[in-house]
Amino acid sequence: MPVDNRRAEELNRAFIHCYTKLKGKQIPSFSIQFYPYSTFRHTIRLRSGHILIRISDVIAEAPIEVLSALICILLYRLYRRRPPAESADLYRRYANSADIRQKARQARRTRGKKLMGAPRGQTFDLQRLFDKLNHEYFGDRVRVSRVGWSLRRSKRTLGHFDSAHKTITISRSLDSPVVPEYVVEYVLYHEMLHALFDDETRNGGTRIHDRRFLEAERRFSRYAAAQAFIRTSL
């Protein structure tokens, strides 16, 4: 994405200011671009002495103070240093604002392609379990576009709700006869809560595992047993 001359000068000054504080006055070759990533992300690469920074175009109109903080965060991470707390706080507040979260969702929705498997696995049918949980716990209020198994067998991420595509993906590692059905139900229930809370808080507050979320999660009938199985077996 082209950058106008004034914004380019501001970004260059921000880079030089932060690099000088971090590494000294020997400024390397560098370039900064706004890039149409399919997800809300920013990257920094060092290749043959040249530093390339790509910033998501979702925040192309951000105040220069925010972009300066982001450039500083990326530079510190490049050299495996902890970014200054004030830079991290300034960027985090901006990136977590309702407006930017909505823009990020829209970018993922229009640019990204959601890759996931079918809901019917070798052992469990996620659509059947989703319909059962939705009726039993939510009064059929949870609305998603798709439910399916992941393409890979991850044990680190057992489930994921994608707010941009309105999908729930469950790790294929759970599609096994050695996994109790209530464990699959619990992970699916957890992601359904994310879907429900996302709809309820779209205009503002946080929805990530706050007190209300945790209280709702504990209403799952086999909560303790599912947690124990995950801790000991997964």
C-alpha cells in the first residue's frame, strides 16, 4: 500500500529514533510498508542487512504515536529485547479498541479463507454435539456459520472460535475413541461461549475469559471431570 510522503517521513523518523535508542547511531538500510495481510498482524525481517517492516493496513490511519510505538515494539522483538512498557501499553489500547477490532474482523472476513474439516469425524459428529449443547444450555441462541474439525492434530489449541468467519474449530486430536464424549462437549461448549459473548460485547468490553465467562463455563455439567481429563491426558 503506497505511503504518502508526510507519513513516510514520520515513520522513518520513528524508526531512526527507536533504533538509535536501542542499538546506536549506525542506522541500517530499512523500509516500512502498509501491507494487506489477511489477518491482523505486523512483521519485521532482517535480510542481508536490510530491515523490512510490514504493518497491517488496518491501522494505516492510526496516529503517528501509535505507529511509532508499534515500530519500537517490532525492533525490540527483532533483537530479542523486551519492548518498553509505555510503547506496549499505547499500542495495545489502540489495537483493542472496538473500531480496530471491527476493522480487523472485516479484513479477515473479506481476505482470509477459513480452512477446516467437516463436522463428522471418525468418532464424533460435532454438528450433532453442537445442536445438543445449543438446545440444552443456550436455548438455541448460539449462531455460527460452520463447526468442524481442525486439519491438524493440535494438543496445544483444543478449540478456536473465529469471530470474523463465525466458525468453531475443534482439534482433531479429540476425535478419538479414547477421549470421552463429555470432553469434546466441554471444549465445544467453551467455544460456543466465546461465540455467545462475542455477540453480546461487540460494541465494547472484553470477552476473553472474564468473570462472567468463567462463571458460565462452570455451568457445564461435567466441567470438573473434563478439566481433569485434559490436565492428565492431553
